[in-house]
Amino acid sequence: MKRITNREQLMSKIEAEQQTWVFFYAPLCGTCELGRSFISMVEKVIENDFVYEMDLNLCKDEAPIWEIQSVPCLVEFSNNKVVDKLYAFESVSTVYEFINNKQTIRNER
């Protein structure tokens, strides 16, 4: 995963890329660490480092607009809009199936 450290950088990525995946987390969240490890495993399988990660505390104004209700949350943005969200990081398979249904990740980066 690629870490984003400020709101401007995040907005730039979302606006510039047709499809953007962002993993929102909180620094002291144990479930977030588990979700991060699942996403990293999926990136290895797909052989593509395509997910950005950002502390949700750094974009508190956008969270309600994007209707992010809790962390961890993996959000798919397409053409500057939220398309889908994953909150249940039950297993690597769950994360893989959620991501694998979106074919453009393999073709673009």
C-alpha cells in the first residue's frame, strides 16, 4: 500500500485517477492492522500495489460526505465518486473477492 499523509494529496489522487482504492484506518485500531495485512496479501496475489492508505482523522470533513461510518474501511472511488465500500475484513478471501470484481485494477497500474 501507498501511504497518503495529507488531504490535498488524497484529493489529487481521487481526482486524477479513474479508479482509486483508499484504505481508511485509525492509528490505534487493531482491526485496521488486520485489514491492512489482508489488503497487502491481496496486492501480492494480484501483483499490483494499487491501494492508498490514509488515517481517517486527516480527512474528517470528507468522511461524512463519503458516508464512511467506521474504520477499517476500503473505499473504491471511480471518477471522483464513491462506488463501493468494504467494512467487513473477515478474511483475505473476502477482501480478494471484493477487489477482484473490479477488473480495472489489473489493467491500469
